[in-house]
Amino acid sequence: MRGMPSTDADNRLMVFSGNANPPLAQAIANHLRLNLG
């Protein structure tokens, strides 16, 4: 979150995807600046 200090919760956030829509999952992860888990 912009303007807010980083917390442990920020560091634990992960995105997982099944096989339904991998491009959508990757787009969401990219937007959140995360890797898919």
C-alpha cells in the first residue's frame, strides 16, 4: 500500500492460481508486484 509502512503481513502475501485462467492470475500478481506461489 502506498504511503504505509511495510509490515510482516505485506511480506507474507502470496498469490496462488489453479489452471482455470493462468494469464489472469499472472496479471493480478504483476499488478500487485508479487510472484505467483
